[in-house]
Amino acid sequence: MHQSAEPSEMLVGQDRDGGSGSRLNASDRPRAGTDPPTPGQLRAFVLLAEELHFGRAARRLGIASSTMSETLNRLESCVGGELVRRSSRRVALTERGERLLPRAVEVLRRLDALTEIDDPATTTIQPTLRIRLGGAAWGDLTQPVLEAFRARHPRLRLDLNESGTVRGPAADDTWDLMVTHVPHPGQGVEIHRIATEPRVMLMPAQHPAAGRDGVTLHDFREDPHIAFAPWAPPIRDYWLGVRERGGVRPPVGGVAYTVADVVHQVRCLGLVAMVPRSLASTVLLPGITSVPLDDVAPCVMAVVTHSGRDDALVADFVAVSRQVARRRQSRDRVFGATPLQRAV
């Protein structure tokens, strides 16, 4: 999930410029039990426990980071001890915080049950992971991965959106991770390899090569192809098979930015396209078929994340994806996905 611009070294309650901000000194804190915690303080604490990041928790609440820190300080004053600790890389709950968390969740649940008013100030906070799906994502592997991940994080909301073909730098704050194939056009990203799968040639059902057990790129040397990401030559040429063709680019009859573009151009214009097998299995509609390519290497299924961001949820998504891919390979050899090691 996306992180704020505040450096991870910033102390609880520290201002962006490094000042002491609103942190209360020990002498300023009332004794435990003097003031009971407020619902707002408990909600801030529960959200911080879910996000484990002050900047993100503050944004979810719609408040400034300094306000978030002050809220936590006052809650710690109420309970008489420290609830979270920060290291150079992460936020962690103390033992006191771990004990308070389930009680805070239960108190908020009961408070929410007392009212039927949809008040943003009292709505249960739900953290969100924003996932971009590159084209058809990983085909029929996508669903079991998402189901396994949701089982581990039942309170987490997943926002899924098709990214199409990403233009330009991908290091923005509109997504937390991408489920896609590489090569990838974005800058400022890290590639986490999950598995490989064959590349196939997608073609009209009436094409002469339709129905064969296997084909080579030479069989399509005169067919007009669909070009992906024409503005990014490395990606365009990868899916045109330029390297495998000895540096020769095949005829191009159209360009595609989405899966729908591919479907319409194959069915209506008679074009062909090299695609991942997972995409082909998703779009095999009447009038479209695919045949395995015998002379090209498999493509890589990957999770793409923001470079330099340390996020436990994103890391767990990568781990779950690899586990599900390994189980799928063992269970169904037809799938053909070979687990890879994490990219260095």
C-alpha cells in the first residue's frame, strides 16, 4: 500500500521538519485512568495497528500526521504506557498495544452497533489495497491468488482495476501493486517474479494455422500483427518476437492498449497477436483461437511494486502468489507455470 512522504525515521509526534511537534512529555501526561479513551482515539489506534504506518493511517482518517501523532499520545496517556514502537523500517505494537487492540476493536464494534446513522466519524475503518490488473492479469490463476490472500486478511478491502497498457512512469500513488507480465514499461518499480507461462499466437478461427498442435513465428511472417505499447519499443518488440525473428519486425496491422482492443482486432480485422496463454484462455470466444508457439521462451508472470517501499501487505501478496502458483503447478501440470525465485 502506498506510503507517505514522511521519512520512516520520524518519531511519533515529530513534525515534518523534524521538530518535536505535539508529542507530550512524560511530565505532561495524566496518570492512567484519569481520562477515558475517546472513540476517535481508539479508531486512530486500530487503524494504525492495521496500517503499521503513521502517514497512511492519517490519510485514511483524513487528518494530518501531526494530529495522528497527538491522538496516539493522548491515548497512551489514558492507558498509562506506550502502545507502539518505531524502528528505522517499521512500526510495531508493544505488548500493551497488542493487549489493547482486541479490546479497542470490540468497543468500536459495540459503539457502531448503537447507531444507524452513517456518520463518517463513526464508520468502521477498512484498510484498502489497490491492485492494478495488467490486461487479463494471470488468467485463471488470479482468482485463487486473491482468494488465498483475502483469507489471510479478511478485514482488508481489495480495489481491482484493469490498468490496460501503462503509459510512462508508473511510480504514482493511484495503486499499491500490479498483477501483470514483464517486461513492464513503468519506471521506479520493482519486479517480483511469480511464475512463467507459455506464449501463444492468438488468431482468427479460420486462420490456416488454427487447430495445429504447435506453430513457429515463421508461420506468421506475412500476417499483420497487433502491437502492444507502441510508445515503448522494448515491450512492443518483446510481444512481436523481434529478437526471436533475428531483429526483423513483422507487419503491424494495429495497436492495442486493452484486452478488448485485442479481441476486436483479432475477430473483426483478422490480425494475430502473441500473448500469454492466460490471456488467450480468457478471450477464447467464437471466432478466436490460439496455438502454442514452439520457438519462443515462456513469459514471466509478476507482481510489480513501487521501488523502495517497505509494505508488509504487499510483501505478503507476493508470498501468497508464489505459494498458489507452486500448488497449481503440482496439482495441474497442464497449467505449465514454473515458479521462479524472487527477483534480485
